[in-house]
Amino acid sequence: MEYYLNIIKQNNLKLTLRRIAVIKLLLNEHRLFTVAEVRHRLKNDFSRVGLPTVYRILQQFREIGLVQTALSANDHLRYFICTSRKHDHHHFICSQCDRVYCLDYCQQNQIEKYIETELHARADYHYLQIVGLCEHCRLPKAQDSD
Amino acid sequence: MEYYLNIIKQNNLKLTLRRIAVIKLLLNEHRLFTVAEVRHRLKNDFSRVGLPTVYRILQQFREIGLVQTALSANDHLRYFICTSRKHDHHHFICSQCDRVYCLDYCQQNQIEKYIETELHARADYHYLQIVGLCEHCRLPKAQDSD
DNA sequence: CTCTAAACAGAAAAGATTTTCATTAACGGG
DNA sequence: CCCGTTAATGAAAATCTTTTCTGTTTAGAG
Ligand SMILES: [Mn+2]
Ligand SMILES: [Mn+2]
Ligand SMILES: [Zn+2]
Ligand SMILES: [Zn+2]
């Protein structure tokens, strides 16, 4: 938590109550959120939360690398916070519960070579998103049936 | 060209002049297009092209797998057509000229094993986008200097 | 704690995307 | 071809997202 608040300060953004609430929400639940969902949750804590504020906060956080985005199946943008400190890694997203899992998996070197050989081009970075069913959603639970 | 028009028919969509024009445009230039760019180009051929029509055509094409989408650096959705018939492959996108190159590169098997081992989860599919400078844009051309 | 400068927040407006609906175009069977 | 069926189209409206602008909050100095 401290870590994330410091990033906000380091980027000359102020530690406002709304920003802190957004960080808390995304950290508590490691999953994808739409702008509307974030706003809906903030309404529990604040009497007023303007929609432009929520859009702005999420966009600013993305610009400073504090949160990341992923497209849902219907091409709608959603936000999540990455809890790993490693630079090069990617994410697994559960298509059922929208949870996000950081992965220690990155093939940048191999990709650079491939692109150089095949296209005579330079691979600067890549974006990898893996979608599937997480451990929780994969099998119906015996104890916790609905 | 025939190939793409057949896909349209096979999905119970009609071969309208606007749809054909969109396919032609995306095939002629292998690059990312925004909705506004596509519309601007169509205006050369048609006296009227409603913006909802362009949005609809591109979305429908995406739904039937005829075109694909990619996010630009500022998270704006853009469309391109994939000219390879192979099922599992990904794309290299030039950050300077927006050209798209199909790649014969896919690590689905390796990824499935990794996700099973690390997360006890099931990887159904993944999305990989590689960004860099293509052969044309990598080096300033000697002959064609500006 | 008080004060000031800088940045933030929400309301309203602008801009972008999607939906609705009446008209027009595509397609298949005479 | 001509017609009937079905789907596509654009205008207008609705919805979603971003910008503008002014009052409010934060942060840091004193
Ligand atoms: Mn991560
Ligand atoms: Mn391709
Ligand atoms: Zn899950
Ligand atoms: Zn290029």
C-alpha cells in the first residue's frame, strides 16, 4: 500500500481520498474493473464521486504505470493493479471471475531474435495476455456449493 | 479477396458495397485503422457513409473473425485484417508506420504447461502483440530522403 | 496552525460511440 | 428481370467518455 502511494507522490500527483480509495479497491480484489464498477464502489465511501474523476484517476494511474488495462471479450477496456515489482512479466486472466494473476513468464529475448530473423525488424516490447479458468473457477467446489 | 467475401456470406451478412470497400481498404494496406480513418477513406467512394455504419461493419467483422483489433499506445482501439490462414499466430506492429505483420509464432503449448504448473489453472487462449520498428522504418532510406 | 501555490473535483458542455427506427438495398425464387 | 423477404443504412436520439472551467482540497513553508 505504502509502495503505491509513494508512486503517486513521485509522479507529482496528490494523495487525495479518492485516489487512495481506488488503490485500496484494486489491491483488495485482484481483478478487472470497469470504470463504472470502480465508481459504484467509491459511492460507498463518498457522498459524491464525479464520473470524470474516476476516468481521470484510472487514466493517470495507467500513465504512471500504477495500473494496467486489458480488453474484455467484447473489447471493453478494464483496469487492474499489478502486484508484482518485476518489470517484465505478464498476466493470466480468469474469464469467469475476472481475477488477475501475475506471471513470471516473459520471452522478450526469444521474441527479439525471432523478429530480427524473420522480419529484419526490431522488437521493442510485447504485450501478452493469457485467458482461461483459474484454480477456483476450474472445478465446482464440494464444500461451498450454491 | 474472394476468400474474405465468402466469409461474409457464410456468416449470413450481405455483400454490400460499403462492406466490400472496407475489406478492400484493409487488404490494400496492411495496417491499423481507426474508425474515423476508415470512414474518411470510404467517403472517396460514397457520397454518404454514416458513422454508425462504419462502427457496425468493423465490429461485425471482428465478431466473425474477419478483422482483429489492437490497442494503440494511448489505448485507442484500431482495426486490421489478418492475411494469414493459419489459426494460431500473432502479429508484429510497427510503432512508426502502423503496418501489421503476421507471425508464425505461437507458444500455446508451452503456455498451457506453464499455467497448469504455476497456477493450477487452464489456459484457453492467449493474445500476443509485439511492437517495434519494421524493416522499412528501422533505417532511414538512402534514396528516398525527405 | 495558517497561508499560499498548485493540483483536484464536480458540473456542464463537448465529443465519441451505440441504439432506435423508418427507409433503402441485397438476395433468392419465380 | 420482378417481386417479396430480410437485412443494412443513415438520421436522430441515447449513452458513454473526455474536456473545460471554477470552486475546493492538498501539500508544504513559515
Ligand atoms: Mn503483474
Ligand atoms: Mn495474421
Ligand atoms: Zn476464476
Ligand atoms: Zn514501419
